[in-house]
Amino acid sequence: MTSTSTTSSAHRDGYVPFPAQTAEAYRAAGYWAGRPLGDLLRDSARQHPHRPVLLDGERNRTYGLATYKLPDVFRRSDKLPITAVGKVDKKMLRAEG
């Protein structure tokens, strides 16, 4: 088995970067623009607010609605707070933020 170099030697916990050759090819092809996913979704929503972004049976969602529901901040969490009945404790998540 051969080793493949990566885009960075500094790894965040649980994160493994793409191989350097793959990352370079994606950038050259325009697939990666160095922009956060939230920004890309907001731009698509501004350009095409009525186009479908999520199709789920009879409940179709448009870019406009998806952007409305998109959080302003994304945060990594190693452990989610759980309620006594086994659900994610959203109140605790908000308090931690």
C-alpha cells in the first residue's frame, strides 16, 4: 500500500484532509472555491429562491426556505447534551453557545 500526501500535516481531531493531488484537481476544476458551505447556500438562495433544494416525497423545500432555516453559526461539539428521554437537549446547546 502506498501513502498519499495530504493538503496539510496539521489534523484537527477526527478530521482527515483530502489527498493533495485530489484537492488540487478539485480546485482547478472549480469544485472548491475556498468558501464556507453556508455562504454557497445563501448565494444559491439569492440567485434561485424558488428552485427546489430538498425533495422529500410531497414536502419539497426551496432554496429560499432552506436559507431561512440555515443557522448563522456552525459549531463543532464532541458530545451532545441528552435529555432524560434520550433526545438532544436544545436548551443546553443554546446555553453552551
